[in-house]
Amino acid sequence: MPERPQPLRPFSEQVATSNRLMVQHRPGTSEHERGLSLLQSIAEHEAGGHARWLLGAYFLQVCSRPRAHEQALYWLRLAADEGTPEAMDRLADLYLSGLGGEQSLTAGLDLQLRLADQGFRRAAWEAAYLIGVVGPSEGLTAASAYLRACALGHVPAYFSLGLRFLTGNGVEPDSGLGHALLRRAADGGYQGAMELAARVPVRADGREKWYDRLKANLHAAHPSLSALVPGRPNQRQIVHPGLAALEQHLVSIGHPAFELDPTGRARVVPGGAESVAEGCTWTWLCQRPRVATGPAFATTEECAHLINKASPGMRAAAGYRRGNSENEDAELASFNGRVHPMGALETDAVTRILESRVSTFTGCPIENLEPCSIICYVPGEEYKPHTDFFSDEQIELNARAKRDYGGQRIATFLLYLRAPQAGGSTKYPAAGVDVAGEDGMAVIHYNVDQDGRQDLDSLHAGLPIVQGEKWLWRSTLRKNSLYKPPA
Ligand SMILES: O=C(O)CCC(=O)C(=O)O
Ligand SMILES: [Fe+2]
């Protein structure tokens, strides 16, 4: 019987097939690799579809494959050029980290601005934050970009803009408006906003008036906000038609600092000097183990952002395993707080900027930084004395079984996002050093001695919390790139 020709299957069906093969079978198996080549051949031929974005996302996730970040960059760029929003978002993140190619904060910012102009709320916040780091983009200041994110009803933007008005960062200071914006952020569930507002002097002129107006304003905007469907960012110049109306509506609260530019977009009248991150000064506390602290390593905004972003995903430590079994068992035996692997699998401009800052201070390349996690303790919780270094067997196992090629954890980087009110300091018993953290302060300790040998004196503990909460952002500095097998 003559062979009947196979009917041509639509791409979407083939994408589903390849996806199934890749999800159901581990990388390296013939089924998985067949799924991958199928997806690659679709991505090469199909413009405007889903395959390029899926491939980009795949290489970000399976980052231990050879040249995975380069591949991710390649496919994400193609998908982003076609205006796939998810791809633009992840590509922006890749530009910020520099994994896979040159690091470019402005390229990341550019992509988030394009998404913001299509009504993507988180992108609007990320763009504003990045402008605060790299400086205005085509005349758009950070405060104005936050105002536009506020017009989209994005709660974190109320917090960020409120903070700017309280401190007069890039705007004419107005504690009444600042207070009102923070209260609106708190209304939206933003943690820490009310505590910060409470630190404002009691006589903050106009705070009730601006609070009432902001509240009524958002209430009236509600129907348009819920109906807003973000656009597809195909052309740079075309802004989502719904945005101007929302921005004009927010500007109509009548505060003299809010106005419309000649094109009808919202902006904040520029005022006080823009505060720039100056880089903190490090103090070495001891040499054995090597421990240093850097106060004000991260800003109030950055700390609040990370706490709020991680909060919904915090789980008991037992619920998460990073894949380093021996160390994890030890971790579970000594740590009884909660954890969130913020890591690499999520777009987050603050995380990327902090990683860059760690890298600048330590000279450790970003690809050698273990994906960060956030941990949190409440009263009674603690991290009993432990060491963070890997055993030789663990290093070998990491590379063989988990394709983690980073080798030894040379140093541990801890950032106090929120310091507890009592208890909870980081203690190094061998040196008799006890670090009482402060909000935004970084603590770094080396786990090996000057010759790279495991240093038992690096034993340390997070003492039990007595009052308040303790939040840490943490990463380790590995000896090698996590992603590249040694040549
Ligand atoms: O809570 C602390 O201060 C220490 C945390 C710690 O040792 C770790 O995350 O490895
Ligand atoms: Fe530790």
C-alpha cells in the first residue's frame, strides 16, 4: 500500500507536541531533545507566533545548557521584535543582568518604557525605578514615570511617588501629598507604607485633602481601569489610546506638582535634586572570619519593594529546596523561618540592580552569584549556628547531578531589608562579633580563608527574634560561573 502523505499539522499543534515532550521528559533524554528541535524548527520558520517566546523562556529556565543565556537572548530578541510582551519583559531583565551578552540598563529601560506605554502596570513601575537609577529618558523623570504608573492604579507606584514627595527627591517636597500617597499605597495592601507615613511630622499640610482627592479620583477611574486591556507594543511611537485619559484624570486632582506635558501625558513638575545612589562605605569588622558591613546598601524603596513582592510567596523553609540536598538538610535543621526563592526566574529590576551592586563591590561576576532568596523571621524564629560553605563532595554532586558549576560558596551576602526591633542580630561566635542589622544594611562574610579553604571560623547564626520581623535578601558568591561547565 502506498504511504499516505502526512497531513500538514498547524504550528500550534506542533508547539503543543514539542512542549509536551519537553515537559514530560528530562533534558538530555532523546524525547526531550526531539521536542526541543521541533520547537526550534518551528521558531525558525514561524514569525509572530508563540514558539520564539517559548524557546527564550525555556533557555532561561534550563540555564545549565551550553550557552543557554546566549540562546535565550537570541530567541527573546526575535520574539520581542515581534512585540510579544512577555518576551520584552524577560529580555529587559536579561539586559539588566548582562547574562548572555552585554549588560545594558538603558536597553532594559527602553523595553519597559515601551511596555508601560501599552498599559502594562508593572512595566510602568520598573521603568520609573530604572530611570531613578540611570537618569531621565528623553526628558521623562522618575517622578513623572511613577505618576504615570499611579494613573494605571499600580499600588507600588503610590508608595514610590509618596516617598519622593516626602523626601523631595526630584520633586518639590510636600509631606502632605507624600503622606496621602503612602496612605493610598497602604489602602492597596502595600506593607510598610503606613509605618513610613507615621514617621512624618503630625502637621503635614493638606494630607487629608490630598488623601480624599486621590481616593475619590481612583474610585472614579475604576471602570476605565478594569476595562483597560494592555496593547501589543508593535510600534514605538503609538501609545495605548486609553493612557492619556487616565493620566489626565489623575492630574485633575489639582495638585500644583501634577501637570500635562504638551503631548497630553502626565508629568511631575521638577523640583529638588535627584538623589543618586552613592554606593555605601564598607567597614571591615574582623579578618577571621572576614566580615564587613555596608550601611545604606539598598534604599528604602528597594527594601520595601522586595518585601512586598516576596510576601505572598513566603513559605516555611521546608517547602522549598534549592537543590543542594546536604546543605538544605542542614538549613532545615537550623532555620525555622520562611523563605522565598526570588531567584532568576522572575523579572525584577530591583533584584538585578542589587546583583550589579554586589558585583561592583566584590568584583564577583554576576554569573557567579547564586540566585537570591528572601528569608523572613518572626519572634522566636532563628537560624542556629551553621556554616555556608560546601563540602568537596557537595561541590562535585552539584556539578554532576544538578549542573550547578559554581563550585565553592566563597562568601555570603546578606541584605537587611527590615531589621527586627529587638533580637535577631547576625552573630559570628568565633570572632565574638555581633552585627545588629539596620534597614538597608548589607553584611558580607567569607566562608573560606585567604587560600580558599573552608573556614570553620565562618560559623554564624541569626539569633532569635525578640520583637518585630526580620527580612533578609541573600545570595552567595560562588567561585565560578554557575552556568558554564569548567573548560
Ligand atoms: O539571619 C541571619 O542573620 C543569618 C542568615 C544566614 O546565615 C544565611 O542565610 O545563611
Ligand atoms: Fe548562613
